[in-house]
Amino acid sequence: MKTVTPPQSSTNGTNDANPAKRTHFDDKGNFKVVWDSSIDVWWHEAVADVSSECPPVWMDAEDPLFMLYTSGSTGKPKGVLHTIGGYMLYTATTFKYTFDYQPGDVYFCTADIGWITGHSYVTYGPMLNCATSVLFEGVPTYPHTSRFWEIIEKYKVSKFYTAPTAIRTLMKFGDEPVKKYDLSSLSVLGSVGEPINPEAWLWYYRVVGDSNVSIVDTFWQTETGGHVITPLPGATPTKPGSACFPFFGVDVVLLDDEGHEIKGEGEGYLVFSRPWPGMMRSVYGDHERFETTYFKKFPGYYCTGDGAKRDKDGYIWVTGRIDDMLNVSGHLLSTAQVESALVEHEAVAEAAVVARPHTVKGECLYCYVTLAEGHNYDTALITQLKNKVRGKIGAFATPDFMQLAPGLPKTRSGKIMRRVLRKVAVGDRDLGDISTLADPSVVEVLFQHRPKEAKV
Ligand code: WT7
């Protein structure tokens, strides 16, 4: 336990507003705060006169609980409104079944609390189940790349939930930073936020889970409140890269362009034909926008905006946002497919693919790659990567453009903003709203790294 040393005297005037500069560890490893009486108060003093009773305020089940603005891959952000009864029922239930929560479990979700995963599966779901949780504020690579694994060992975490982007980031440091720690407490590993490529799924399963855990690839959205397609640990035989089957009460339907239901094997728009308790109730301040965004394209269905495939065994494979689909010479392919092929190459830590207009093909592939430690971006590598995609998907999918991306434009929830990448691909600086990016400065760096041949 670190100790906080009481203030000796006020040091007013010597501190600036940056809290990081006011705290440090001394030689003995004790945590020190430089006291500023203009802003600091002691907790025990502040709570001394406060009643320990906090009577609940009774609300209607359909009263608003909170709203969260979705990052909006197109257009202006929407205030997704959730209500008290349905949302809490749904997060409590999905938490319990998706993670097979049992008393005694130690649960660790790495999400930022300010976003939907942090709301549903750091705050409401676990707390409604009285679960013991690890709360974490920070990044997985600081002060070292074993941060998550160290925490899992230290607190004997049994259920762990993170995003494919974190898994791929950590994968690039190899197995050793994971294997140094005893992770035998783990029994369920969750993934959320985007399609997880089979390579990352298998690494998560084999290296982090020691081939002895259940992987739950949970598909859902800010709008759905909680998991809507997910395997149940120990009960659903999984396939790497598939979110498997609908959660209880969710009716998954695939539609073709004309709105006809696709039965059995096939690929189409992922929609739901029945409401479920956790679904959003409105777009804050604009109910009409709620109706047009989610219900207008296919009347009678909730439209996720994602595409999905159903295989012969009935498994659902979410292929990504419909606007992340591209059509090269009449071949429809998802950006996720191409990204998955690229990250199979050992030099590639992360890849993002967008469509660029092409006079002959309609659209062509423009691929951004972030390299793993110790690899160089040169013509030999570019050729290898193009061949990799070609070999994996087909000649029509050979990328026309490859670009090095020291960093990718991501929202704070880790989602790649492909809208921005499409602009960089064509050299268009009219970027629209990029205020939800975690680090907007990566965009300028990307413009500087555009390959020569892309400039025509
Ligand atoms: C979009 C929703 C859900 C909380 C975090 C993101 C994509 C999410 C998966 C998954 C494939 C996934 C979809 C979805 N997505 N999870 N397991 N497999 N795609 O919430 O910001 O509202 O994004 O994330 O495209 O529509 P969000």
C-alpha cells in the first residue's frame, strides 16, 4: 500500500494546475501530493458532516437514465438515449450470462468508463450483479507492455474483457511479456468493439488463455445497450472470428438490398426483427432522426448498419459497417477481410483499409499499415503485403495503394475512423468533425506519409 503523506504546510503559489506535476513517488516509493489548500480537501474532513444515508429517488422504468453520443462514422454525433428499467435489466442479464458471472469472480474490463462499454460493463452490469471488479485508468503499454497481464496475476482476475485493437497492439510484442505472468485464474476472455480477426482471436486464446478458456466475441452497439450477438462461455462451441449466436430475446435477420429475408447461409444487412429491453429509446432531442436512422431503410426492423454472414452452421460473422464495404470490379468485400489478411504478415501490427474511387474498377483498395517493432517499410515489404492479400482473397483484391501509418485515427473507444482515412486516401483535407478522435494529430502525419503514386 502506498501512503499519502499529510501536508506540512500550504505550498500555494508553487503549483500549477497540472495535477501530474503535483504528485510524485519519493525515494521510498511513497506517493506524495504537494498540497494546495486552494483546491485540495481531505476526504475525512469533507465527509464528516454528511449523512451516511442516501435515500433512493423513485423513477419510472421509462425515464431517461443517460445518453451517450456515438462517434458517428457519418454525419453529426447522435445522443443515444437509454432508459432506466430496460437498460439496467439488460446489462445485468447480459453481464451475468455472457461472462458466466459467479460470486467469487474477479472481473476486469479495460474500457474507458465514459463510453458505452464502460457504462454497461464496467459500471451497471457488474454492479447490478455485486461483482468484484478491477477498475483501470491508463494504457496497456505503460509503464510496460505487460500491464494487463501483471494486473490479472496480481488480482487473480477470472473474467477479462478488452478490445481487438488492444489485443493486436499487445500481440506485436510477442508471447514473452504475457508468459512471464501466471494467468491461470482466467476462465473467460471477452472481446468487443470491432470484428476480431482470427489471428488475434487465436493469439488471445492460446497465449493469454493458455488454450484453456472461453473466448466471447461480443457484438453490440452503443444503441443496443448490451450484447446482442455473443457466444455463452462453456456452452457455445466457438469459431475464431464469429460472434456466434443471438442473445436471449434477440431476433437476428439478414436482409438483401431489396429487404427480403435471407434464410440459411448468406450475407446481407444485419437487422433485428423484435425489440429487446436494452435498446435505445430515442436520439436525444430528435426522435425523427431516431426513426429515420434505424427504422426507415427496412420498415419493421431495427437496422444495425452492419453487414453479416451466416454460415452453414448458423453462425453469424459480422463483417463490419455497411459503409466499410467496398466493391472492386463488381466484387463486394469487407475492409475487415483485407485487414485480416494484412495483419497475418508478421511485420504488420495493425491495418486499416478503405475504398478509393477508381475509374476502371469503381473502387480500389487503399491500405494503411502500422508496423510491428523492428520492421522496415520498404518496397520488398509492400510487394509481400500486396501478394498476401491477393493470395488470400483473390487477384481482384490486390491493393492499389499501400501507405505506412505510424498511427491510425481512432476514437477514444478505439474505433478506426475510416471516414478520415478515405479523405487522406484522396488527399482531401475537408475532414469534417474530428473532435471525437483520441489524438487528432495523427491525421497530419498520415497526410505527410501519402505515397507518391496516390498524389495523382
Ligand atoms: C459498432 C458499434 C459495443 C461497444 C463498443 C462499440 C462494431 C462492436 C463488434 C464485434 C464485430 C463489432 C460494429 C458495431 N462492433 N463489436 N464483436 N464484432 N463488430 O460501440 O461505438 O457503438 O460501435 O462496433 O460495427 O455496429 P459503438
